[in-house]
Amino acid sequence: MQNHCATAHQRLAMYLMRSLPLCRAAIACALWLGACTATTSDPVSVERAEFGVFFGGQVQEREEVPFVLDRSKQRLGFAITLKDPAPEPLVVQWEVSKPGPRRVPDTPSDPLGRRAELFEGMLATGQREFNQSLEFEPGDALGLWNVRVLVGNNVAIDRPFMVYDPARRRRKLAEAARLDGGL
């Protein structure tokens, strides 16, 4: 990356010197150099990245999550642990992609009508752990969701999970058990 930036800097500097006044050329070169050096920093090493339900200080990873609004009954979220403490404040970004609102009750959401919500937090200098809760809101659709977490510029989590109605599932299981019991 460094060699590519140096070559690009030389070409840009030559072009700007011929076509722009010296002051604007110097500013443009400084901006270009700043952009290249910002992308060459060492990546942060993530030791562990977990997504699921917080329980007893740990994260129970789940592929299916019941739609529960009461946070005292269920706390959904993710936990990131770095191998080494953050040498400087580190941006953590996450995106939650979910089905859009349903048009007709009890029918699947339109797969193209998805919503994405973006969030950002900061891991302080010297810290190794970042825990974040995610909340369901009234009106959120059931179905396939996805969570994507970036630590600095590195993807730490990118995984789908199914959100289901626990009351509806209990009714279906009870109905299946009743039908099986009658045979």
C-alpha cells in the first residue's frame, strides 16, 4: 500500500504542479498524503466476538431469538474482546438489518423491503472489552435479521439470526403435541 501511495503521490504532484497554482497543489498533495497514511494503520486484533443473549455475564450465542420487548426477561446484544488493550480510542460501528413492516398480518415480509439501522460507539484507550445491548421495538417485524459489527475497519461479526414470536411457537407446539397424542 505504501509503494502505491508514493507512486500516486508523485504522479499527482507532477500533474498539479503543471496545471494548478502552487498553493492549491500543495494543499491537494497534503490531503492525498493524509488519506493514504490513514489507511495504512495496523489492524486491531479481535480475540473474541460473540452475538446472542446476555445471561449471567456471558453471551449465549443463538441462531433464533424470541421477540421479547421486556429487557428484564431477555437482553440481546454482542460482546467484543480485543487481544490487546486499545492503543487509542477505537470506533465500533454496528448495523442491524431487519425485515420491513408487514403489509398483511401473518404473512412474510417482502424480502426486498428491509430496514437497516446504523449505530456507533467508542472503545476507550486501554480497554479490551466492548458490550452492547440491542433492543427490539414495538412493531419490529419477525423473520430473518442480520447484525454486522466493525471494530475499526475490521468486520468482527456478520451473521443472520431468526426472530420469532414465542407465544405463536408455543401454540404451534401445543397443537402438534395434541395432534400427535390423538394418534
